[in-house]
Amino acid sequence: MRTIPGGLQAHLDGEATTLCHAWRVTRRDGVVMGFTDHDRDLSFGGLAYLAASGFEASETEDGNGLSAEGGDLAGGFSAEAIRTEDLSAGRYDGAKVEVYWVNWQNPAQRLLLRTAELGEVRREGGLFRAELRRLTHRLDQVRGRIYGHRCDAVLGDGRCGVNAAAPAFRATATVGAVLDDMRLRVSGLSGFAERFFRYGVLTFTSGAAEGLAADIEDQRKVAGGDELTFWLPVPAGVAAGDAMQVTAGCDKRFATCKAKFSNGLNFRGFPHMPGSDFTYGYADGETVHDGRPLYE
């Protein structure tokens, strides 16, 4: 049950109200920004909430229990508030959003309505529309281990044990050309075999996208260097000459763990688990079923 502060409750009990919404956005890189749908800037909690941002909220849903209802947040791009370059670069992905109900005549009278995360962001001309996800959406994500043929560790983590920062698995490269928003031609990977960095990670160390990372889908040798293909569009602003750090990838197979990383003892999958063909193929007219294990 939500408790409304006494001052705000007294205001609500009056004949007229002066209420607006305010949003406090905390990006994962630590940048904090404030916005409001009021026609003047507000300030409370040590943060200024901009009125010129064009922010507005859609109808939202709240339910009992652990359901993951949400809503939408819309606004316009501006140099002072939300820049299309930052949005395209993914700087707002997973940002924390706190939604307040505020008496704009007395901002000390306010109520935190909900805390959410920014989900999918869509661009519509000069506007953007962002999905607000209730924090319970995290309960839909896989937790714990997965029983399967492939390894469920992350390359370089404590369970894997491989030193992914070692020179044998990491290289410094430079963007030679931006082929399109999903492909880059780079130099500096000549000492590594084709597809060595497939499923790896690229982190930009200079340029407009400095500090941002991208997951590599594939790596191919081409004239003049290597061509990297990505699962998602590369951040906006990437240009020829930008430096990057490229870390090897792993396809999670036991054979790769042994041959590429010499790490078979730490493999976190079950490569000898019987498959579905064995599961469905045991029942026939010739097999003796006397209680003995079918697979050892």
C-alpha cells in the first residue's frame, strides 16, 4: 500500500491541484538527467528537471503480484536533453527511470509513483518512444545453470578460468572503413586466423563511441584487412581511424574449449549428454528392457 505524504494529501484534498509528472533518468554510465511535462523547469532532490524536453507519458498499467506491466515514455530530440547520437549508441539502454508526481508550486510535495527500466527505444522522425519496463521483468531472465551440451560460462569469468586479457586472445585494431551499420573493415588482426574473433566482443577506445562495446557475429579475411559483422548496428559516430580492442570469442563447444583455449578441464557444459535421437530411439522390439541403464 502506497502512503501519500501529508502535505501532498492536503493539496489533493483541496479544490484545485497543480500537479505534473517528473522523470529522473539514471544511465548505466552514471549520468543523471531530469525531465518534466510541466511548462517550466522544476528542481528538487538536487536535480533540475527540464521542461523543454517535450517528455510525455502514455497510459501505464500496474497490477498485483509479480506481473511485468509497463508503459511508454515519449519525447523529442534536443541538444539540451536527448540526443539522437546517444540514443543510437545505446547509452540509454537499461537506464533506471523514477517517475514522480509533483506539485509544481511546491516540489517538496511529491510522490514516487514507480521505478522502471528503459526497454526498447523506437525513433519516429524527430521523436523517440521508449518502453518503460517494470523491474519484475528481470524475473523472466534465466537464472542458474543450464543443462545442455554447450558451456554456460562466460569467456574469462571465474567459472571459465581463461585469461581473456592475455595477448593470445586480445588485439588492438583500427577502423579502416565503415561498410554499413552492421559491418566494419578493420586493420590490426593479421596475426589471427579467420573467425578467431567470431562471437567475440569489440570495445571502442577512441572516437565518438569510446567506451561502448559491440558483440561480433563473424570475422572474415578480406583485401586490406578483416571484415567484422555485428549482431546489432554499431554505435552512431564510428568513423575510420577509431581505435578498438577486440577480444576472442567462444562458440561454447567442448572441442573449441580444448583446441582454442586449452581449457577442457574447466568446461561448464555436458558434451556427452544423450540427445533427443537416443531418447526417442530406445523403444523397439529387439532391445531387452530389464532395468539396466540405457546410457553410461
